[in-house]
Amino acid sequence: MKRRLNLTYSAIQGAYWMYFGAILSFASVFLLGKGYTNSEIGVILAAAKILAVILQPLLADAADQCRRVSLIGIVAMIGAGLGAATASLCLFPEKSLALAVLFILIGAWLTSLQPLINSMAFYLSRSGHAINFGIARSGGSVAYSALCAVLGSLVTIYGIGAIPLTGVAALALLLLTLPIAARLYRRASSEKAIKEAAGNVESEAGESAKRETGENEKSETERSTKKDETITLKDFVTRNGMFLVFSASIVLVFFQNSVFNTYLLQILMDVGGNSGQMGRLFSFMALLELPGLFFFSRIRMRFSCQFLLKVASVAFVLKVFLSYLAPSVGFIYLAFLFQLISFPIFLSASVHLVDEVMEKGEAVKGQSLITGMITLSTVFASLLGGVILDHSGASLLLLVSTVLCVIGTVIVILSVDRIRARR
């Protein structure tokens, strides 16, 4: 049962990331084909991210409060709505305000769905069978990689109409796997309840001993457990000034990463590339991220998070600078080899750094701040990147991205060692 639950959850992650790849990774390809300018594409994608920031806490609260519909049911309803909206993209032959609004809504709901998909791992684990999130998420990356490689070729052959159709197919896979997960969860939960009921049938003496042990444990817990310290936002800012400086540097470091994710097609076209090569390069990037994500726990045993953040930041600089110098698509592939130690290491190390240096009462704020800075970098990159592309081209955009990344890396190097643990 445990293996079946893990395989089903891996399929859910795979379906979600395939849909993500089809809609957001190929957003520039689709919107350019509909006649939008780079500046307009930037506004559309930035608006989708901003709306997602608003939707995410509302969806999380709804999932926590709702008792009539399970988490799987909520994801299924959102998936069905996204399927209808994605299919509707085929009805618009050229750019229009309605198409822009529709794409913003799809992008926002798609992004907002990610935390629910991730939370499903813990939801399914309540059945008594632990879900290995790391392996399942790696499966999502593999599925994303395969989708990007295939979809790039499909767009080259059949045009941009292949993008929404592929997205609908990915959502169909998601909607097929969700009922399987729900059924397995109910079965596993029933088996768990039966085992627990059988375990409670004991002799009177055994029950008495158990009650006594339980009372002793409860007493010990009451003595040893303290309420986590509540830390206000003002206190958080006062206590973590250097961490705030480090967080601000994330906007600058991740600007180039957001530029590549949003405008990779335009960058490749500047050196003679096309949508097929863009899909293969996205696939290449996803595969390069797997070792860093998969083996980070072992890497962390040998190096501090502060050191890893410095190394990853320098790798980001080398990646974008070599891309700026690239005379061909092949050279960009060489530049993207630095993805192996940039994105997965930086992301993992920043998350673990918060866990290491902050108390429980402020750790959530620290994680939220990092996520917010990455989202902010995406908004700035979408807006500024589109304007630069329309007025000056991909070369200047990469140069600006390099300069901002260098500044951010210097701030990381100067600030990260000065973040002090408070435990």
C-alpha cells in the first residue's frame, strides 16, 4: 500500500509539473504567437504572479477550514476549472484583452495550486504510510523535463496550438490520478483504524497500566513543553537585520533566473535558436537540478549553508555572464552547466539556513520572506525584461541581469556569514 501511495503521489507531481511546463514555461512562445509584445508578455506574467500571491493564503485557509471537501477534492475542482480555461485558449485567434485576462487567471491559479499539491504529501501520510516527498518531487522534475523536450518539437512542427492541448492532456492525467489517490487513502486509513481498534482490546490490568503510563507521559510532556515564543513582525525585523539584507540580495541574484524562465525563447532566437531548442534546454535545466536536490542532505554534512550560498551565487553569475557572451545555442548549453550547482543548491541552502539560525516562533516568517523575495524577482524580471527586450534586445537584458547578479552575489558574500543563530 505504501508503495502504491507513493507511486500515485509521484504521478500527481508529474502531471502538475507537466502542466506547469506547458503553460508557464512556454508562455512566451504562446503569447508571442498570438501577437503580444515582450512588454505586454511581461505585464501579463507579472500580473499572474501578483494575483497568485493573493490567492495562495486564501486557498490555504480554505483547505484548512473546509470539512465537507477533502484536499484532494479541492485540487480536483481547481484542476477541472483549469482544464476548461486552458481549452478556451484555443478560441482566441489573436491577442485581445479577454485572452490576456484569461491567461493571467490561468497562471495565477496554476501557481496557487502548487502549495496544495505539496501539502498533499502530508495529507496522504495521515493514512499511516509515509510519503517520500523528495523522490516524488524529483519525479515531477523528470516529467517536466520530458514534457519540455517533447513540446518544443511539437510546437516547431504543429505550431502554438499544441501548447494548450498538451496542457489539457496533462490536467487530464492529474484528474485521473486524484481519484486513485483518494481511494488508496481511504483504504489505508480504514486498515489503520482497524489495527488501532484491535490494539485497544486489552485486559483490564493492561488498560490500567497503560492509563498510568499515559498519565506519567502527559505529566512529563506538560513539564517539558513550552509554548513557542510569539514574535511580532517588528521584533522579527529588529532581531534579523542582517538576514533582511541577505533576503534583499535574493531579488538581485534571482533576477537572471526569472529572466531565463520567462524569456528563454527570445534569448535563444538572438543566437539563432527556436522553440524546439528552448524546450530541450528547459529539459536540460530540469535534469541538472536533480542531483543537487536529491543529494543536498549529504552535501550539507560537509559544507555549511553559508558557504554553499556563496558558491551557488557565484555559479549564477557565471551562468548568466557566459550566456551573455554566447555566440551560439551550443555555447548557452555550456553556460547552463552551472545550473547544476546554482539553483538547487541556493534554494535548498537558503531554506535550511532559516531552520538553523532562527527560533521556531520566527522561522515561518523567515521562510515566507525568502519565498516572497523570489516571487518579487519574478515580477521585476517580467516587467523590466519585457521592456528591455522590446527596446534594446536580448544582449542588453543579459548584461543587466549579469550586473544585478554580481551586486546580489557581493551582498550574499558580505552578509551571510554575519547572520547569527539565536537558538
